[in-house]
Amino acid sequence: MKNTKHCIQCRKLFEQNLSPTSWKRRKFCSLLCRYLYGKPIKICPICGKEFRSWRYQNHRFCSKLCGNRSRPNRGGKIELICKKCKKGFIPKRRGKQGKNTRFCSLFCKNEYQSGKNHWNWKGGISRNHRRETKEYKEWRLRIYRRDYFKCQDCKKHCSQANIVAHHLKNYDDYPKLRYKMNNGITLCRHCHKIRH
């Protein structure tokens, strides 16, 4: 009569078919039972899915996503709601930057922050002028030539990158004086900042 043992995994009886030395060490009826014993079934506490994990790894969650959802205070990923489309999303950045994200995409951000929601909204007033028109460029060059490309405050010669044509009376408030010669003065960028 052959010796029999109970499999640790499936609890079935199996007979001795190996040498006596290897029979002492044998605990499983098959390779499948050996594999399943090493990877028991666990249940994810976040999503409730069943998953297998090696005994020695001590995994509690089925994926990194569920693991990050469980610990938002440790810099993990949190599911937020987009202000524009009201859909849930997980921010790409971690920590405080991720928590401060309000939009799921750049498209939603641009759509939300346009018109009345924009921080620089002035009641729908459209600007009927542009500074880079042909008239403005000609006026600016005339001011530079009149002042010999010299700052009128510090009396230094200015390079092309360091020169500004300043309106004495505001460009937006006085539309009739925008291109008048007596309303302009040449300044360097440093003096222009001081004036403003």
C-alpha cells in the first residue's frame, strides 16, 4: 500500500510516486496547487475586486491607482472634479500642486476662463485699437529720431532693445492724442518702469 498525504492547498489525498527523500518534502498534489498556495486570493478594500498576490509581498490593493486613492495625504493621487465639464479626473502632478488643479484638460481651462470668467474681464468692452499698427510704428520712430535715441530722464543713449516711446497722456484714455508728437517721450526701460 502506497503512502498518502493531504495537499496543503486543495486538501485532496495524493499518493507517493517519488523517492522517499523527496516525498518527505512534498506538500502539494500538483504544480498548480503550489502556485495557487503562493498567490492567495485577496479582496481590494477600495474597489472590491479579487486579485492574487504573492504571500511575501503583502499587497493590500489590486493596483497602484487604488493604493493612491487610499492615501491622499501622502502625496498620492486623488480623484477631483473638473470645474468646467464636472467629470472626475486624477491630476498628473502630486502633492499640493495636484490638489490645486481645477481642470481636467487645457481645453476645459481655456473654455472656463474665457469671457466673463476671465480675471481681466472689463464688461465686454472691446479694444478698437492695436499698438502694433503702421501709425503707431511711425509715431514711435519719429519720437526716437526727435530725441536722438536718448533717454530724456537719465540722458543716456539707448540701444534698440532698451528703448521705449512713452505716452505722456495715457494711450487708452486720450485716443485723440495717441499719435501726436507732443504726447511722446523717449525713455530707457529702467526709467520707464520708474515713471509707471
